[in-house]
Amino acid sequence: MKSGPVGHPRLERMLGAVLRYGTGLASGVIALGLALAVAGWPAGSNRYAVLSGMGVVTAGIALLILLPVLRVALMLAVFLFERDYRYAAIAALVLTIISLGFIFGVQTAAAAA
């Protein structure tokens, strides 16, 4: 067993890559959505409303929101692989709290609608 997260340089490199490339991808999706919105695409068609500029921007924002969740899931997987069960349990607890917050938030929004 390692002596805490300092003993996980591989994890730090993987997390850095996920956050760097994920942020770049989400920023690119948001920029594409803004460009589509400025160009007015699709012009007057409700058929492709999800693919409208603002729909693409919304997808980019969702990617940005999902990055921390992906980070915690990656940490859980790495800690389990390295048999560091103490930190795996902490990561699982954080992932459970995030999941419960999402579930209760969706239920509350559905009840309010």
C-alpha cells in the first residue's frame, strides 16, 4: 500500500491529462456552438433543435460539469487497481455523494415542472 496520494505519480499524470484534454474538448465544443449560433444554423428549422448553436454550447457546458465526476471515477479505478482501499473508499464515497446529488436534483426539477 502506498503512503497517500503523493505516492501516485501515475495517477497525477493521468488526472492532469484528463483535465487538460477534457477542458480543451469542452472549450472547443462551446466555441463551435457559439460559432453556429452566430451563423444562425440551423436557420428556422426545429427539426435539428438539439444541434442548434445553443444546444452545442449546452453540451460543452455539460462536458465541463462532468470533468470533476470523471476525475473522481478515474481516481477510484486507479486506487482499486493499486489496492489502496482506504483512498478507494473515499473516492467511492465522493462519487456516491455526487450521484445522489444529481438524482435528487433531477427529481426535484421534475417535481417542480
